[in-house]
Amino acid sequence: MIDVRGYAAKSATTPLVPFTFQRREPGDHDVRIEILYSGVCHSDLHQAKGDWGNSVFPMVPGHEIVGRVVAVGSAVKKFKVGDFAGVGCMVDSCRECDSCEKSLEQYCLNHTSFTYNGTEQDRTTPTQGGYSTEIVTEERFVVKISEKLDLKATAPLLCAGITTYSPLRHWNVGPGQKVGVIGLGGLGHMGVKFAKALGAHVTMITTSASKGEDAKRLGADAVLLSTDAEAMTAQAASFDFLLNTVPVSHDINPYTSLLRLDGTMVLVGALTPLEGVVGGSLMLPRRTIAGSAIGGMAETQEMMDFCAEHNIVSDIEVVDMASINETYVRLAKNDVRYRFVIDMATMPAA
């Protein structure tokens, strides 16, 4: 076993603290990665605080992991020592069900092994995440990262990036389409960048007028204030696709009215119940509300290659490992533009 240093939540009511644990030695198909950067996701905060009711402690959060390969198993084909590599929201799946055979491991019908607060395929061994010095992961669940990209700003692509890229690709967003991105945060800022790079006309839909200029800096062609009833009415039935990144319960009906015939709004932020949907607004004119969760491993690699081609990374603020509890306080206040990333070189010595 490999001794690893990290930071863990010991309970839902206590701060994260230094924590030593063990990872397995690499098997034939495993990749051992020295973690260089770990993104801080809102879901890390929710899980560490027990907000979703499924937290298991002690918990080492982190599922936006970028690092350097330091060892590979004898059967590994995609990686060699020294390569830059990434690990996202999952580290294994059954690999045999219909979803897995279609490279949609995130929708595994049997058991997805999430990167932390989950279990390995034995459904017993706990998984621990990226707020740590090393990780060992099966080759299929590791992506290659181009040396062209800024490594520290690449980390959030493993969650915020693929969460927004996957629905845009699945619904074939591209040139000639009018796309709205609802909410300018960690997810929304990536949605704007991807939709623009895919060739769409992009409108940032926000409640905050102050975010307008930043949205245009990120690539938005226009800004629509959802609090401006007259402006919303003027844009009714004009959007082909809406990417809804709002992370909390909210009324989606005002946004639904923006969709044209056969338009689709995809939810990627809110896990909690939504306010009631007016059925008539979906029937006329034949609108769709859908959901999407991260992406499969093939699609995640596709996204990484797309980012290298178009020089797309996240807007980040780098923080020290020892400041993670203060970072969580700021995250709860949305005091970041637009993602925090931990420099793992700041991990305190044992």
C-alpha cells in the first residue's frame, strides 16, 4: 500500500484537517499519479457539510485532479511515466452494462465508483479524492492532458468543463444556433466558452447586470437580464438551446418561455426539487426540459483535446491547501471568479 497525505472532513460539522491514508499499489491496468492541482467544486462543499444526506466520513474531497504520471501497470497502453494526466468525477464502473459499453460510464446501470464519498467496485472499499498527494486509478478512467494547456487552469475541466461540454455536444450545438447560458458561475463561464467555440451565437442570461461585461469577455455575444420583464418578453420563443447552470431550486418557467419550437433547456446545476412547471408552456410550442450529468470517459478525452485545440481553460484563483476551510467560506458566498484550484505543492509535510 502507498501512504498518502491529504485533507479530510472528519464530520459534517468540523473543518477539514490533515489526514494520512493509503492507496493501493498500481495493478496491471492502473496509473499512479502525483497530484499537482486539485479543483474545488461546489459539490465538495456540499458533500463535506453533509448537505445531500449521503456523506460518509472521513472524506477526502476533490474530483478535478491534474497531475504527473509516476508509475504505470504492466498492461497500461495510453500512459507513460512523465505524462500529464487527469482524473474527474469517477474512478471506475462495472464496464459491462449497456451504458458502459456505450462509453457512458457516468450512467452505469450497476455501480459507478465516484472519486470520493463512494466505493470501489467491491462496494466496500471507500474512495478518497484529490485533496491529496497521489491517486491510483484504472487506465480507462484517466485522461491525457496536453502540454499546451495551463495545468492549474485545466483542473476544473474535469468537472465544470465536462458537465457543460457534454450536453452541448449531445444536443449538437453549433453554427446557426442561438444558445442561452443561464447563470454565470463555475459552470456557466465554461458553458459560454464552449458554446462560442462550437460556433453558436451565445447569450448570457443572468440576474446581475454587473456580470454583463465579464460575460462578453468570456465570449458571450449578448447579455439578457432575467429580471427585466420587458427584455425577457422580447426574447420569447427565440432560443434553440438553453444551458441552465443555476445550482439551487428556482422557477424555470420564465426561461422555458424563451425556447422556440423544438427548443431544449438542459439542467446541469440544480440537484434539488424545482418549482412547478407549467405544462402548457412545454406543449406550445413543443419544448423539452432535460438533464445531463458529466460525461463518459471517451467524451471527457474528446473535451480535453477540444480544449487543447481551442486553448480553452477555466478562469481560476489558486489557493493553498492549508487555507481550504477559508476557501469553503468564500465558496459558500460565491466569492470566486470562477473556480478555486489548490496547488498541491502547498500540502503541509507530515
